[in-house]
Amino acid sequence: MKRLKTAAAAAIVLWLSFSTVVDAKDQSYFKRTKDSLREIAFPLGGIGAGNISIEGRGALRDWEIFNHPNKGCILPMTFPIIWCKAQGQPVQCRVIQGPRNKNFIGESLGGDPFFGYGFGKIQDQGDGLPCFSNVIFEGKFPVARLTFEQPQFPLDVSLTAFSPFIPLDTNSSSMPVACLVYQLKNRTNVPVEATVALNMQNATERAYNDQSGEKGKALTIFRKGEHCRGLWMTSQRWPQEDKNYGTMAMTTDWPDVTYLPQWQRGPWFDPTHHFWDQFSTTGMLDPNSASGEMGEPVNGTLGLRVKLAPGESAKLPILISWCFPKHENGSINAYSKMWPTAWHAAEDFFKNRESLTARTVAFEKAFYESTLPPEVLDAAGSNASTLHSPTCLRFEDGILWGWEGCSVKEGCCAGSCTHVYNYSLTPAFLFPELHRTMRKSEYNSFDSGEEGKKGAIVFRIPLPLGTEAKLYHAAVDGQLGGVVQLYRDWRFCGDDEYLKSMWPAAKRALEYAWVNWDADKDGLIEGEPQHNTYDINFKGPNPLSQFFYLAALKAGEKMAAYCGDANSAAEYKRLYANGRKKMEKDLYNGEYFEQQLDCLAPDTPKYQFGKGCLSDQLFGQLSAKVAGLDYLVEPEMVKSGLKSVYKYNFRDPLGDHANMQLIYAVGDESGLLLCSWPRGSRPRYPFVYSDQVWTGIEYHVASHLIYEGMVDEGLKIVRAVRKRYDGLRRNPYNEFECGSHYARAMSSWGLVLSLSGFHYDAVDKTLYLNPRWQENKKTRCFFSTNTAWGLFEYTPENFKLMPIEGEFTVNRVVTDSGTFEVPAANQKTSFAKPIDLAISGR
């Protein structure tokens, strides 16, 4: 496990202390309280390891650690609690949560006939016990900080909750752990004794809700290890090779603990009474006090004891860890190869706790203490949490695989869907090596039949990986977008061998366009079927397909030339030139790009857009821009198209907009429609999602507007999205579309790229800088490359680059002022060798 050097941890603190932090930044995007806590569920977990969510009020929910989504899952009698006794004052005991803020009638869930709607709130989260009167939640993913308020309580109580999340370090960021650090401060003038405890169910028998066979085999014991101590939870029901086998642990490295491995077993509410009567009286637990046969409930408690003098503080860590290695289809999680049991994960975490915490907080500080607008940091940072959700899986060979989103109990729309992950930028720039595994699995997924021999890629990769791929449709935007992504990833990582190993498959994928889509090879896509991200097939020339074709041809030309394939490069160049001319002549209507199709003709198929203004019309151009390619058509056409998308499709508010489709925004909320028809000729049945708003498209349009200098317009869209996900109506850490934690929303990282103007080409060792947002003529922002991450600071006179982790080589810096050569002695930059370069005077 890589450790952060003490000097590097100090460097981030020093850098920020001497930099101008924008104190006036709107904290409402990050801090919430009272009604705005209602929908918050902040994911804690690992990449491909599942997660637990912490509610805005501090309760734990959505236990999605069993290799499938699990929305609404609350483990019975699982909640944090504090006992305290100030000298000379009565004992106080409270659940470390705010008051219940929804579902007072009961959850609207099926199942047991004596629970749910109409039976009141069940006790599982401790809601019938005294709690704190208010909570202030501050969420800056990957770290959540909660402050619990209660008059006449002798302690200030707060919580820092996180899981390791460190750019470029995929393994550390995949740990199956959730760390809860409770901070106590004695605010009285007398000594205070306290116990912070967590009750948790041994859920090792829940994996796939298998009701067959013998239950009641869960076993919880107290265990001491080399680096931690706590409760070790297993089940004797299944052998280790069974798909249902798993382990859990609740541990700490705090020296003074009290514990109850197994709660009293008995009917009705006897177990809860037994725990409360014992703990609330003394703050101590007798591990031998429980009785009853093995069976329900299977809860245990771990308590951390402390004595605090007046004004004294303490931080008490509790770690929840888990390991459920196998999926129902037999696939094995990568994390289980590194940590075969939950106890292994706990030991490794506490062995490296200082490092993992410092590195995670260093990322948090570097990212959020930026001059970028708060709505941008909120959007990009909050959607990075999707990597810690059940949307993203990582298998034993290290491959990243993703659902589109998550249903309540299972993944939704399988297969690392190419036309959805086309939009996803977050993994490509925070975990680029991991992201590149998606391209490898994509190029191993050519259709197993005749179409595959021609180059058709199955755009939904089946599980288990290696299963024969069978074609439904080749997705024109996804397949051609993959070629552009390969070019982007190659320039970002600078690995020529990676490009050469992937080029034959990419060439095959690109030239599949000549089978149906551009069969006459005139550079214009007009053939069918043009399956796409709207789950329908477009007919005839249209900007979504055509821009991706031009981008793929331009990227293909450059990759082919680099790989010595001059003939292919020349052919791609010819087709690009022809295709550009045809697009500018036939698809541009003087205002925006439209589909070349009469949607009102009687023989026109359903689900087209014709003369409509499609928000996605320039997505291929944006993908080219992010990859480092130039304009694909005349720049003024691009700007005009973007202006039209904003003018016609952004509704502020939606008001009386009529939407008979899925509802992601409504009424007084604002949003960007997928399409509108300002020139009339709306089809009787337009493409099926046209009247909706999708955050992933809203973000990429906003990013593109910013790239083209329309910063205010782009930010207005971003503010509209994040206002919808305000904690009151929707969860800020779960932007949904076809299910929760929808992958398309990770297009939000494009906002960071466009506003910061930071673009590094690892092949040419050149750094391009064009910041589009400055505070007091200064831009300070997070950056990442394939091998380093950190901070940069830019003014019209000076550029500073400080890697916090890693190193990379910068030979030159290109700005609007000119090209500046970096002195040879400073070209390899690292934490120990930051770059400080004067860029004025030209």
C-alpha cells in the first residue's frame, strides 16, 4: 500500500494557506440542514466494492455490499449511539443521528404484513430513542462531515465519514470499507466520560436473499489483530467457495473498547430492551450478558470509551468492512483478491490509516479549495461518487465494467454500454489506467457472428466477461465514440505500446462504418440502422452520427499515421474532408445542425427529430475537443449551434412544458430539454426521450458552452441541475436517469476541464493552458495526468504547477500569450520539483 510522504501532506496545507481561498464561495452547495437533509444518501465504499450510504441526518442505509444494488435496505437495529456522563450531572444517551424526517407512516415496501406503510416507522435505525435535535451536513465527496447539535449536551459531537478515494491509485480507492470518525469535545468545565458505539447486524446470510437451506448460522466474535480490534462477523452456513459466502467486520484501533458480540435473543422487543437498559445506564457492555439460541437477531455492538477533561477533544474511529467475493453469475470481485476477508481489509486500513486519510483529504482539499465556481465543484465532485456505487464493478482481472445505472435491487441496462459511457469523463481523468480497461473489453467484444467479422462491436458487454457477444445493433455513436476515446486516452497516457496494441481493433471498428452507415464512402453517414443512445434508430444524415464519424475519422487519421499505416490515414483524411463539406452544406440550416429528413412525410418512421434542435447535435465535436482535436466544421457553425441549443432547449423554468415521457424535472424547476422544434415540423411521435432532461447531456452542453466562451450560459445550466438535486427533492449524490447513480452524469468532469483550460498531451510532453474562469485574475485548480495529480495556479504573468502525488514531464507550456519552453532541469515535475514559470512579456 502506497503511503503519502509527510512532506507531501504538509505541502498541500502550506500551498492552501498561502493561496487566496475564495471565502465568499456559496457553501449552500455543500452544507445542508433541516429539510435539505431529507434525501441525502452519501456513498461510502470502494470502486467495484459496493457501498453503504450515510443519510444527511447521520443514519446508515442502502447496504449495497452484497454484489447488487439495494436501495432502501436498512440493516435491523444498526445505528450509532453515544453515552456520556459529565461529573455531577445525569447520564445522557442518544442515537448519533438527527430526527426522523420522512416516512412517518412507514416505508412503502412489500414483505412482512406487519411492517411497512400503515405500521409506523420501524425501530431498525433507532428512531424511537433519543437523538440529536439538528444536524448540519457538509458533503464534499469523498468526505462527509456532520455536526450534531443538542442543547445541554455536555459534548460537541461531529462525524467525519469517508472511504479512501485517491486519484490514480485504483487499489486504495477500491477498499471495501467505510470509516466513521466521531469527534468529541468537552464543552463543560468538568470531566466527562463517554462511550461511542455502533450497533450492527451480522448480515453475512443476506447475500442473495436465498431463503433455502438452514439459517441461523451467523457467528460474531470479538477479535484482536495486529493493527485493530473489534467484531468479526461470519456465517457457518456456506463454504467459502459458495457464491453467497461473505464476511463483515466492525473494528477500531482505539485502545479502550467495550463490546457485546451477540445481542440477547428473544421474542418481541426483548433484544432491544436488553441492549438499551444495559448501555444507557453505564455506557458499558457485558460480552457474556446475552443468552438464547443461535438465530435472530444477529446484532453486535462495539463501543469506544474515552474520558475528557474540560476543553479536551478526541477522535474515535470505527471502521465497517466487508468482503463478498462472488457475484451470482460467478464473476469475482477484484477487491476480494487483495482483501480475501473483511478482516484483511480492516487490518490493511488501520495499518495505513494515516496515509489513506491524508491522501484522501489532500484530494478533497486540492479539488474543492479552488477558484472554480461552487456549482461546478459540486456537480463534478458529487458525481464522482458514482465510482463508489453499485453502478461500477471491477472484476478479478482488473477490468472496469458498468451498468448504466441501478434499479432498486439489480443493475439496470447492462454492459458498459458504449453509447452511455461515451459521456463518462470522471474515470478517464481520475483513474485513467482503470478506464483504459474498458476500451480493452470493448475491443474484445466484436459480435461473434458475421457482423463482427465486418467490425461490429456489441455495445453491451455480457457477463461473465468472456461470454460470447451477440449483436443486437451496433451503436453508431458508441462505436465511433470509442475510436475518439482511444485517441484521447493515448494522448493522455503517452503509451505508444498501448496505442499499437489497440489500433488494429480500433481500425476494424472505424471501418465498420463503410458496411452500412457510409456504404458509398462519401464521408456522410446516411445508411441504417443508426442505433444510438436514445434506444432507437435514426434514419438518414443527422448531426449526432455525423459529428462522431468526423471525429473518429480525424482521430483515426492521426493514429494510423503514428502507427505507420499511411494508406489508411490518407483514406480517413479524404473521407473527413468530404464529410465535412457535406455536413456544412446539407445539415446546417444557418442556425444549427438538423436531421436531413422530412418527419411529416407519410412514409417516415417514428422516433426521429428532423428539423428539431437536438441538444446532442455537437456531442461528437465536444468529444473531439476533449481529446485534443481541432474543430470538425467551421468554428462559427459550432458556436451558432450551441447558442441555438441554449436558446431553444434551456427552459427557466420548465413551467407549462408538456412532457408525456419520464419526469426528471418539473414545474418550477429548470432544465435543458433533449430537443425542441423552433422551426416547427415536430413529428407526431418524436424520438422517445425528446421532452425530458438528462443531467449527463446538460453537463456536456454546459461544458461545451464554456469551451466556446459562453461561460455564463454554461454555468446557468449547471446551477439549474444542482438546484434540482438539493437534498430536499433529490439526493445530491445520486443523479438518476435509467436508474440511480447514472453513468452519463459523469460527463460533469468536463466542467472542470473546460473552466480550468488544463490539457496535457503526454505524447508531446506539452501542457496547454486556457483558463476560462478567474477570481481576481487568478485561476487555482486541481489537475490530473496519467501519472500525477495536484494543483496549478495561473495568472496572466505567472504559472505554478505543484504535483501532490506522482511526477510527469512538461517540456513546454502553451497559453494564449505564446509557447514557453520549460528549462531542462525543471521539466520532470513532482512534489519535490514544482514548476514556477513566468509567462508574461510576449
